[in-house]
Amino acid sequence: MWVLDDDPNAKDPAKKRDKAKRMLAAIDANAGGKLAAKGRMPTDDDLALALINKPMVIRVHEYEGQNGGNGGNWVAAVSSKSSELKTGKLKYGERKQSYGTTNKGGSDDLDDEVPF
């Protein structure tokens, strides 16, 4: 996440930076709000202590590269483990167009836990 610096590939770097700050604030709130409570710029150690081993649910979207370039994925939503994040489940092979992204089938099942 580009929280302090501008992403050189962003169309609107300030908007992207603000969105990254909101995402980090949501992650912190889901993990207990320890970073916001510090009232200062967190160090690497602060980030590690506040965020490591804090289970969360995320929604990941994919994007296709322009002009045949490589695509990728991005975190579209963050939620605490105890809340329900709308999955927008699709049938296998079904495609959904949203925010310029394409979901290429598969499962959006958020019931599985990843042990990390």
C-alpha cells in the first residue's frame, strides 16, 4: 500500500494514497486499533505487533493488463473475521464485471481459513 509516498503508476496518486490510508485504518480497527491509539507514526515494530496473527477476511479482485500486459489482483475490501463480508458468489465459469475487473470463475468461498 502506498500510504506515505505516491504510487508512480497511479492516475491520481493523492486519491490512491488516501484510499490506502483508509484501508490501513480499517485493517488496524479490525486488529484492535492499536496503531491509531499510538497517536504517532508507527514503526515497523509497531506494525508487526499490532497486525501479525490478526485474522481478517479480505475480498480480492483481479484486473486485466492493458494492451496484452500482465494483470494482477488487488484487495477490494477488508473485514474482521467475525463479520460477514458479502461474497457475491458466482457459479463456476461465470464472469462478473465490476470496477473494471473480471472474475474468471472459481469460488469466492470465504469460509476457508488460511493458517497464517
